[in-house]
Amino acid sequence: MEENIYKLALPLLQGIGIVNTKTLIAYAGSPKAVFELSENELAKICEVPLQKVKKFNRKAALTRAEEEIKFMEANDVQSHYYQDANYPVALRFCADSPIVLYSKGNVNFNRQNIAIVGTRKATTYGIKITKKFVEDLAPRGVQIVSGLAHGIDKTAHEAALTNDLPTIAVLGHGLDLIYPAANKQLAKLMQETGGLVTEFMSKTSVGPENFPQRNRIVAGLSEATVVVESPVTGGSLITANLAFGYSREVFAFPGNIDRNNSTGCNNLIQRDIAKLITSAEDMITALDWEELDAENTAQADLFEVHTVDEDRIITILKRENRSTHIDVLIKETNMTASELSLHLFNLEMRGSLQSFPGKMYQLA
């Protein structure tokens, strides 16, 4: 219990940032040890002015974390610290992933997640596409990830439930409320086979700055992000660009060039950020799911269905015969960090290797 208080308190150290916080944890060795560092050590490790560190109220952070644990116990909320086993595998590969996530419901992060996002002001065309897309994905047993907003998000969640698919909503506030309030019943239904996820503690106000922040979780959780309808600016474009930055696949449905809700999607396609699709089958083909299905059926040995680059990684891990740091793999494979992270993610999702704290990997 005590260690959990320190874990939940870490994100409350304002001004350090997620990456610096993870550096602090690696340096100190544990969340508790971070709170025992001197102000000079904190300033030096985080490369921030000492005056900023002096403003940290570590005692208040721990007190707030204790309050949150009481809320969690009273409301059946789970926490997921980024070094714990229950943290989403997919998010481990995102440098800016949250230190702590909170979830409610029957959340299983490590399914085949597909994010579906789009405008709040969805047209009949966008709603129709979303419903058909989810319906055609139903035989694959995927999990739909979105943001519980009006429009495309809500349609994607509802379509998932209609087709007996689990669905996760990533929120831009704490789990003590649902925004928009009109989606409370939908949120309740989702918790039966999926659920609600956020990095925000309870009592967090609903502010516009929270939603771009939550979009990185939508992108990071998902194997692919699909944009159905979007104007030239908006949250769904932020999600798409974040997914692209994480080396995840991005897809977009095209639309009429004279319609506002099509400009965002058309722009993503034009800039080669998103691949053009007109159906679920297009995405399935682009992701090579059918080919992988055939290989998995034909081959009993998982090592025989890997790509050439994945085989190189496996060969190195076999040779090392122990947990290996990602820096060693980058050097040995001569891949970029983003290229290697994508291959490691795919291998872990298929059960071929395991990841451990400190960016260590070994064969499963």
C-alpha cells in the first residue's frame, strides 16, 4: 500500500515532465526513493532550475495520493503503474506514456486494439461508415478504442457493443464523472466487457487542454488508428499524428473535397500520414492480418512466421540468452529506435518476447 502511494504521487510533481520523471525513477531505483532525493539531486537529474524544485510540495502530493487510493477502493478503480505487469504492453513503447493509468470495468489492454476517431459533428455519411466498419471487423474479435465524445467516438463505442466487441474509452478527466454526461449509460454498458481509462485523478476539472493529452493514450494503446471524418483541425488529427509518431499504422476514409468534414482525412492521406481505405477489408489487407492468419495456421513454430527483421532480433536474443537492453539491440540490428520499437512491439504482442522495466527484453 505504501509503495502504491508513492507511485500515484509521482505524476503530481509538477514541472518535471513524464520523461524526466522516468529518468528520476531509474536513477533512484523506486518511486519512494524519488521522494527521498534532495532538492539539489532533483534539479541536477531533471536539468531544471533549483528554484522550480523548491516549489515542489512532495508532502501534499503524497497526501493527495492517499486520498485517491480511498476513492479507488470505494469505486472499484484499478491503477496501472508503468513498470508493473498490469500496464498496457503497447504503451511501454511510447516515451511519453503516462506514469500511472486508472481504469474501471473489465479492461484488458492487451487485445488487438483499433482506435476509431473523428469529428464530434458527425454526418450521416460518417456514422454509416463507422457502423459498417466496426460490423465488418467483428469477426476479428478486435477491441475498439476511442474517446467517448459525441459523434464518431460515440458511434464507434455503440457499434462495438452492438457487435459484441469489447471497447475502451480514454477520458480527459477523472473517473468520478463522465463527460459528456449524455454518455453515462453508454459508459456503464462498456464496463461489462471493456471499460474506462484515464491518467487523471478524480476531481480533475474538464479542461480543453486535457483532451489532446488523452489522445496520445488512444494512439499508443492501438495497433492502428482510423480517422473517419474530420475537419482540417481537431482532436482526431492530433491522435492520427501521434499514432504516426509512434510508428503505428494510420488509416483514413476519404471524402468529398468540398465538405468540411472531409478536409482533415483528405489532408492526412495527401501528406502520406494515413493510408486511404474504403472498408475494413482494406485495413485488414494493409495490416497483413490474413497473411499472418494463414502463416499461424500453417506453422506450429512461432519463430517461422516472423519477418526478416524480426528474425534478426530473435537471433540476437537467442545468442545473448538473457535479458538484453534496447541499446544493445539498436547497435546489433543497426535499426533506428523507432523501427526497432515497432518490431519489439509486434513480437511482444504475438507472445514471442517479454519486456521488463528498464527497456530490457528477452525471448518468451
